[in-house]
Amino acid sequence: MAKYIFVTGGVVSSVGKGITVASMGNILKSRGIEVSVQKLDPYFNVDPGTMSPYQHGEVFVTKDGAETDLDLGNYERFIDIELTSLSNTTSGQIYSSVISKERRGDYLGGTIQVVPHVVCEIKQYFHQLAEISQADVILVEVGGTVGDIEGQPFLEAIRQMRKDVGRDNVLYIHVTLLPYISTTKELKTKPTQHSVNELRRIGIQPDVIICRSDYPISDSIRDKLSLFCDVEREAVIPLPNVETVYEVPLILETEHMGDLLVKKLGLNARQ
Amino acid sequence: MVKLLKDVVEPVNIVLVGKYVELEDAYYSVRESLCHAGLHNSCCVNISWVQSEDIERDGPDHHLCHAQGIIVPGGFGVRGIEGMVRAANYARENKIPYLGLCLGMQVMVIEFGRFVLNDPKANSAEFDPDTINPVIDLLLEQKGVSSKGGTMRRGNYPCKLLPSSLAAASYNADTVYERHRHRYEFNNKYRDCFEQAGMVYSGLSPDGELVEICEIKDHPWMVGTQFHPEFLSRPNRPHPLFCGFIARAKKVLREGAQPTLPLSQ
């Protein structure tokens, strides 16, 4: 059965979550683990095909003709896989599917609600990708940041997954930004503490925190985040800016990210 | 690979002429594909992002004089089209390597119609629905489709390559599968007269009905593709067409560098 890694973002968006997810896929694949990836986009467009490139960037086209988020391009390039329409799910798709089921009478007169109906629909998409791809690990990136109104059904769905498929088969990773205050010349952890608190309020305790920053991250900051966010120290992974995005998998490897994922999910990895 | 990426120094100046250049993410895969192809050719691709409307305003010389290669990526709508046509014209007349992707190929066809076949009315039915010479026309399957979402010709389709063409030399294959996303195509009514004037259809759909790749006979490297090759480039496996484009653009550096020597002495 497939195991799941759910990746959420905190503090701000555009922090490099897509590259981080793609890099994790790359390091897992290099250990002989089959991976597939899914991107959840909370907006209500069915796909980004009709959106202005100014709003959304490039529209990436998969082999089966799906018009998808540009992060799928990063997944394909970093992991060297070919994805399909199953790998990009939007609120627009979820809701239109729920509503057409309701019109067909599939819910037998029930009142349609976000919990359980919309959330169940989202979980169906996870299971469907797992079944069709037959991958060992499904990486799921939740678009936007924790606390967005549109993102809440997705967060609820990933929270329920831990109960559905078992504690040992699910890992939550939170990608945040440590802002730099130039007057005091220090990186601040408070926004990360807040976004982790927000995640916990929803019922998700992150297992790993990946910290993006413009400057190197000291050991004392790692200790502090470990203490305040209740995450093991080796699971606080610093990821400062790099010259080229293709360096990110190498940085994650030097921080032992690959071994950490293998250990936490109990994967059969090739050395 | 990362070490290579940081170590390469030889620059190649590529100008990308598009309408969304203010946001580089709009051409994310194109940018990455150029980077992969540069790496493969041991050079560092410097991309200048030029708004095609600026070419309409200032003329092509000002923006393209340093270009060793010109790339016109995909897009929709009439804004900026004339600037792209002038960029294609500049590339053809000055023999600068040119790669047109989707809209970039259609622009190349319009330019050829206007300036080689001397037909100023040549246009795409997308930009002027009433044009009398629609060298680019709506796909037959698209006639009558009014819904905008998810209705284009999309995804993988095969393309048969013409032996001994630039495209076939780049791919070193006879049939390739490439990803598409378009509503318009080369109008087959104009195929014969374009061919006589020096356009080569180096890639066709297997039934021969749809022009997938075209190139210009008397030009070092001018290739337009109806599909989007940028989606298949990988860091360790750069796309053949991007590789061929950069390899040719690199040579423009050597040849182009000579006239800057003090020739008078």
C-alpha cells in the first residue's frame, strides 16, 4: 500500500514548496523508491488553462493533455517522471464533481456538506492516484498557505488520511520562511511558530519543518524551532537560498533528509 | 551537474520575445529548457526578456542587435503579435537562429507569407477573423467550439519527421511524440505556394494533414513547432530542438564577433 507525504506551506506562499517537493521526489527515487506526485490547488478554476499567465505563470501540459500548474513541470524535470491529469486537483474539480454527483442522485437525499462529502471527494483523488500509479510513496503538495479559507477542506482531508491509512503511513511536512530583520541582523522564528500553531489547531502536527531563508540558519535557531514546534531537532531542515534550483536535492541530502524520510515512513530503500 | 551549471562561463545571448515577459514564470519550462540545452553545449544561456510591444514601438534593431538566437514562445490573442512578426522577420533576414514554439511557429508562417510571398494581408484567423488570407486557421475539429475551458487540442500526438531536415538531424529519429496545446494550425490551402517559396515542412502528423514543424530552406537554423517541446526537456536529457538551437546560436557568437574587430586596419 502506498505511503503519503503531505506538504503544507506556512508564513508566505512562493517560498519554494514546489521545488522542495520535487527535490524530495528526486532523493526518494534515487533510493529506488517509486514516487508519484499530486498538487492540490485551492482555487475554483477547474484548471489553470483559462487563467492569465500573469496570474498563474505557465500552464504545464501533461502527456494526456491536462492543463496544469507549473509545479508539475518541476516534478517532471526533477524526478524524471511523466504525470497525468490525476496529479493536479483544484477546488473547482472537487466541487463540480460533488455537485454533479448530487444532481445524479448519488447521495440519496443527504444534505451535502464540506465534511464529509467534499473532504471524502478529495481523499478519493489521493486513493485514485495511489491505485493507478502503484507508487510506493505519494507526495502531495497543498497549494497556498495554512490559514487560507479555500485551503481548509484540503487540510481537513490530509488530517483524516492519517487515521484512514494508519499513523505509520503518513508524514506531514511544513515548509516555512524565516524572515530576516536587517536592523537586528537576525532570522525570526515567530511566524513559523504561528503557522505551526495554526496547523495544530486544525489537528495536524508536522513531523518535519523545512525552513527557507535568505541567510544560513544557526544551530540555536534549529534548537528553538525544535522546542517550540515540538519537532525532533534533526527534522528541522534548513534550506537557505541557492544559486540554482537543481542544487536543492543536494542540500537536502547533506541535511540527511532522504534518510529521515526513509526512517520515518519505514521504507525499503536501496543504499 | 550542479557543479557544471556553476562552472560554465561561455555566454550565449538569447532574446525571448513574448507578451508576458514581465513575469518570467509565464515561460518557466522554456527558461529551464534553455538552461538544460546550454549545459549540454557547455555554455551559459543569458536570456533577455523582450516585450513584443516594445519591438513594435522601437523597431527590432534596438532589442535584437545582440541576439545570437531569437525565441518566440507560445501565447494567445492579438496583443504584441506585430512585434513578434517583426522579430521573426529580423531573424530570417539577418540569418539569426530562430526557434518558434506554437504561436512562435504561426508567427513565422505569417512573416513568411507577408515578406517572402509579398502578401501583406497574410494573417491568422485568430487575430483577424475576416482576413482574406488566413495562413493560420482554426483546426477543423475546433469549428463550432465556443467553450474556452479544456477544449483545445492537447497532449501527446505523434509527428513524423522529414529525413535530412534540421528537425530530423536534431532528433535523430523518424517519429517523435510531443505535447500540444493549440486551437489554430497552418492552413493547408497555402502549403504548396509556401513550399515553392522555400518553406520546408519537416514534421507532419502521420496522416500528413497537420504541419507540426516547419523550417526555412535558406537559413542556418529557423525552426517553428506547433507543439511545445519545452515540456519534455530534462536536466540530464535536454530537448533535441533546444540543443540544436543553442548549438547553432553558439556559432553565431564566433562569426558575429569578427566584425567587431577593427576591420579598418
